[in-house]
Amino acid sequence: MVGIEVELEHMPYAPQIAKWVQHTDDSLKVDGIEYTILTWHDHAKVNLQNLFNNTKPNISTRCSVHVHINALDMTVENIKTFLIYYMVFEKALYNYSGKRWKNIFCVPLNTWFFYTLKNITDFAHFKVWSKYAGLNLETLFRHGTIEFRQMTGNTNALYINTWVNMIVDLKKYVMNTTYEEAVDKVLTMNSTSSYWDLVSDIFKTNASALMYNNFQKDMENCISHVKLAITNIISLNSFLIEEEN
């Protein structure tokens, strides 16, 4: 199950859409409105595009698209595995979803996640997660979901749909592998061909959408960071204590 939040501005007469719910959002200005739907499907995509075409909303830097995937079927080990593969492709995912790497409302994990994955042993570790992380695990406790906050505001339902499919592809791959397999794969990954094999295995028909000029360099940087998260001796609790002091 996938839920969507779409933020728009300049919508003084925001029409109702079947199955979508409207909300006001204090972060939006100039007749801002947020449309949400609990289950994304083909009809939702068509209805959303019709809304875009008929109302022609304004998209400012305040607008974004948030995607929630169901995580009620995921164990702690599943979440840790998800974090590994997500961080490996984080720069590529940000590149596709709107290049919001420096946005303070969707902060990349590769810029602050400096503690060891193996020290995460239960869901309580995720309660300290920032809601403004690009990959938000704080929603595990409020909605039973993982939230993706990276996508820029836009009026292209097909673009949004491809982004949703990438996220679903990632979860499907994670649910069919183990944490130990993920660790072994990342620690032995050191060539362009292995990068391409992995992106193809995970994202399948959507893999080509993640390719760009700096893909190899960005993969190398992300993999180096993930290797540190796997082998580092810093724990989440000690990291937080150091920050507080």
C-alpha cells in the first residue's frame, strides 16, 4: 500500500477529487492546499493529472510530494536492510526526485547518519528520528509507514507514478533479501559493473531513470558512507549524547 501527499499553491477554489482528502498546511502560502490519498492506484493518478490540467496550480519551493509506504509488515532487520540499500542509492534518488539535497525539510541520511546499523536492535531506536529527514522513520510510530519526503512539488502525475514505482521496487527487493546479504553485497561492491547490476536488480524497468552523468561518483560516495554505517563503532545513543553535550 502506498499513500501520497501532494502540496500545491494558488488554489483558491480547490475542487474535490474522488478518494482524495484536502488539508490546509501552514507551511504553504498563497491559497495553499494539500491533497492526500491513502492508496495510490491508476485512477488516483488519472484524477490527479486531471486536477493539474484543469486548475494549473502554482508550484513554489515550499511545495513537495511525500510518499508513504506501508511498513507494518517489516521487522527491524527489514528496516536496517532498507536503510542500507536506500543510502546506497540516495544521491541517485534525490537526483531523480528533484535535486533537493540541500533542502532542510528533507535532509539526506548521508549527511547525518553516522552510527552503526548493527547496534540498532529494536524499533525504539527509530523514535529519535527527525521528521525532516528525507527518509522519515518517525512515521513508523504514527502511521506504520516509511515516508519519502524528497520529491519536489510538480504537476506531472506520470513523474510521481514513476517515483512511487521506484520506492515500491526498493521495498520488494528488501523484503526478499536479508540484512546479512545486504551487508556482504555492499562491503564487496567496488566496480561500475556491480553498481549497474544492483540498480537493475532493484529498480528493473525504472533503472534507466536513475542514470545521470555523476551516477558512478555519487554511488562511490554513498557506498563509502554505508560501509562506515555498517562497520563503525559509534552507537545511536552515544551519538545523541555527544550532540546533547
